[in-house]
Amino acid sequence: MAHNIGFIGTGMMASALIDGIIAKGVRTPSQVWCSDIWGPSRDAAAAKGYNASDKNADVCANSDDAIFIAVKPNCVMGACKDIADGADTGAVIVSIAAGVTLETLEKALPGRRVVRVMPNTPCLVGESASGFAMGSLATGEDKALVKSLLDAVGVSVEVKEDLLNAVTGVSGSGPAYVFQFIEALSDGGVRAGLPRNVATMLAAQTVKGAAEMVLKTGTHPGQLKDQVTSPGGTTIAGVEALEKGGFRATTISAVTAATKRSMQLGGASDEEIANKYGL
């Protein structure tokens, strides 16, 4: 076996995944096949040594480990048709398209092994947080393969498919919430007199450092917060201001709103979402 992996679509997320996989030595450039209808994307992929084509059929014919469907949701069925029309090389099919269910994918790809993934944009810097769900025909070997590819650009966890919407709400959409918080923290620094570049650097590094403390210590975030908040001190004054502004409640609402929207994009009605999930 050549252990080739394929990507139908070479947009930002796909390119980040490929680059991370190559950077970690999980695959070589010659083991990557990709297709895109946009010439500049193909040219960029070819310049990196990847096998780039304007035909999905080329990806399907030459990828024997995994084929990633990395196109917009409205283009997924077209990609599935190209895969179904080609010879089955034994590759597991991995979809990173938001809202397209395993049931939909498996109906479009009868007999094929399918995995659904929700990555996020920090894969661009090798710090992705991805959730994935296994299809009914997917195997333990498929799980190990997909996890090794996703872990090349960050961390990944397996969840039940109905929880992928919640993954979308937390980590799929979460970078935008964090970017807003960093921007607001920087704005606060500027309001207090810091130059913008200094305020942004301090804000971003503070978020990065705090996240590393949570991940490396395993300590509950609330406990870590308490370690910083001295009685009558500056931090508790700031925390009080956040609470008065509804910081935690608003953040929770952002996650549930994004989760609900992900369910809607997947075809769920508002009534179903309310009755089944309480959202």
C-alpha cells in the first residue's frame, strides 16, 4: 500500500491539515493527493510537492488510506458522487463539512467507511481542537488513522455524533469568542494607557499561558482563578466587573447559540432541538 491520503478541496482548513501532517512527518508530500476547482489553490498545493489536480477522480483513484471531504456543505453531495463513481481503494472517507450527518454521508456512499470531523482554525498553527464521530461501518483501524492525522495538528477526541454540534459550539466556533476576548482585553489595556501593540501582546500571551496552565496542571479553571484572586485585591475587583456584565452567562449563551445553529444547519427543526436537547 502507498498509504496515500487525499483531500477534495484545498481551502484554509484542508491546507492547514495537510501542512501539519507533513510537518510532523506523518506523511510525505508525494503521499498527498488533492483537488480543487480554483487554479491558485492547486498551484499552491503543487508548489509544496503535493499531487494537485482539478479532478476529484484523481484523488479518489490514488488515495488508499483516507479521503477528506473538505468542501462547503452545499458541495458535499457532488464530492460524494465522485467518490462513489470511482473504484473503492479501501480509503476511509473523512468529512469536515459542518452540518452534514453521518447518515447523509453513508446514504451517498453505500458500503463505504465514513468518519465525521469538526476541526477548528488553530490547526493553522498546529493547535487544533477536533472532535470526531465514527460511522456505522468504520473500524478501529480507521479510528486510529484519523486520530493520528488530526493529532498531527493539535488534539482530537472521539464523541457521539449528536455531540458534534456541541463540539462546534465550544471548539469549532470557540476561537472567535477567544479572539473577541483578546481584543477586549487589549482594548482595556489601551484604555488604561498601554500602547496597542503592547496591550495585544500581553493579552494574547495571558490567554495562551492561562490555557497552558489548565491543560498541563489538570486543575479546575475555577480553582486556578481562586489562586489569583486575593481578598480585596485587584483581580477580584476585575472579576466582579465581569460578573456584573454577565460574562459567564453570555459565554454560555454563545456556545448554546452556536450549537443550536449547527443543529439547524444539519436539518433539525426548532421544535426537535427544544424537545430533544432543551436548547
